[in-house]
Amino acid sequence: MYIKFKKNITNEVVEKAKKIIESCGLGTLDIFDEEIRKVGILGNNKKNLVELLEDDKEVSQGIDKIMEISVPYKFSSREFKKSDTIIKIKDVEIGGDDFILIAGPCSVENREMVMKIAKEVKENGGKILRGGAFKPRTSPYDFQGLEEEGLIYLREACDKYGLLLCTEIMDGKNIDKVCKYADILQVGTRNMQNFSLLKDLGKADKPILLKRGMSATITEFLMAVEYLIAYGNKNIILCERGIRTFERMTRNTIDINAIAMIKEICHFPILIDASHGTGIRTLVEPITLSGIMAGANGCMIEVHENPCCALSDGDQTLNFEDFSKTCKKIFKTYEFKKSL
Ligand code: PEP
Ligand code: MN
């Protein structure tokens, strides 16, 4: 349920309405949608709420409509907010006019490699450096990441080249540590339904890049977004990174449908990660381009100076030369898409 206010509504009246809602033990989500002020009502116990709002003369006069939302992914839906949500971080806007390239190594291996990659990312039009310092690995015997040491290298590289930093968080107990360095907290596919982590990240004051669970339906993906919203975070970027299907020739199957579908039903930006989505470096370019045509607001690409020696995900990682060629095609394709 949400309140749509009349056009000339004042802040005071909105705040008064929010107080009434909160006095019923409910949460609020305050947004602008095409210059119209809306307040989402979060929670279940809405008994008496409408009467309480109507009882306040000023509030009831300021309300245009109180609307129900028919879908379960309530506040991420376009039913609640028609206009695209733009996530602003420093001077970068995700979900706006520009196509956002996020690139970097799968794992941070050492300082020198991060500095070299950051330079490539910047020179090829990237706005955000990615890199894992806490790595979710299938085998406990594989490289687990440099942890805080890796975050220090990533931060240094981002500061040197004027990039934002996106890195994965796996455990609620590391939120403060990761927030000290990162601009965006990534939730990986394995944690998309780690509801206690999502609740903790709802309270974090950094944007979240939420990757689709490898076996999550689109509705389940959007319900994970709802967890973040319900616990207080409304800066969310989605990422389609492929799902598990019966096909074994590729690591995962990128769900291009999901990109177009999510653009239609959800107001948050969505990215395509064709590195994890395909697992094969020669497929990264064509599949990223197809994601652009489906409406993606940006992409994530793994890059390394020498992919065959990478400590993780080498098979899907581009070398500098291929990365540079692919980036040019990405931005060209985006311009073409916009011209349609
Ligand atoms: C990654 O981005 O390196 C990663 C582990 O991604 P995913 O969670 O999509 O597998
Ligand atoms: Mn990876």
C-alpha cells in the first residue's frame, strides 16, 4: 500500500503522515515519482491506519489516493514507482543516461595487478572497479581472497584513477570493514537468499549490487530486493549473472528475458554480467551486447593482465587487448540502442 500525495504537498504534511504510519509500527518509504510525492507503507498491520490518516485533516486533505500494490515485490515494482530509479554515487549515475561499465579482476591477487587493471578500466571508459577480496569459492581449498589487504589495494587504485569500488560482502560481521573501503557492496549469487545478510545490508548506508541467485526466479530475485528495501536500503542495483539450466556447455545460461522483463516491471537499474553468465571469454562480448539491446543499464566484466594465470575465473576473463576492443563495441552498441 502507498500514499500518493497531491502535487503541491508540503514536507510538513508528508512528515506528519509518516509519523502516523510509524506510530502503527509500520515502516515508510518516501520517494518522488515523476515529481509526485509518494510514501510506501511497509509492513502488514494496517488495521485502523486509513482511519487515522483520515482523522488528521491536514493529512487527509493532502492525500490524492491511497493505493494497493497487487504484486508481491511491492516497492521495487513499477506499480509503486513508474519512473526509473537512478542510483547516484559521487559523480556516477547508475540507471540514468549513461551506460555503466564495471570491470576488474575476479579476485584481488596483489597490489600491482590491481593498479594495472584499474588503469585499463579507467582508460576504456569504466566508472567502477570490481574485485573480490572476500571470495565465495566452491572448494574450501581454493584461494579465498586477500580480505582486508585486498580492500586496501582496491581503494588505493580507485582513488588514483577516480573510480568507484564495488566488492563482494559475504558476511554481516564484515559490513563495517568493507564499508570503510567500498562504494558499492556486492551480494553474490550464493547469498541472494541469505535473508539475515540482506537484513543487515538493509541497514548499511552503501548501495547494494544484488546478483541474481543461480536458481532464483525473477520474482524471488525481486523479493530479495524487497528485503533490502524493507530493512532500510533503497539504493539497489540488480545484476543478471546467469542461472543454472540443463545446458552444461556454458557455465550458466544468461537470462536475457530477465533483463527485458525486469526493466518492464521494476524501477531499479539492472546490469548484465556475461563473464559469470557464460563462463567463456569469447562469449563475453556478444552476450554483453545482447544485454544492452535488452535494456541493461550497465555491465560487469572480468579482466586480468594474464587470464590464464588468474587465481579465479580465468576462463571467463578478458585480457587487456580484448577488453579494450570489447569496451569500444559496448559503448557503440549502447549509442545505437539509444538511437532506436
Ligand atoms: C564474482 O562477481 O566474482 C562472483 C563470485 O559472482 P557470482 O556471485 O555472480 O558468482
Ligand atoms: Mn568471478
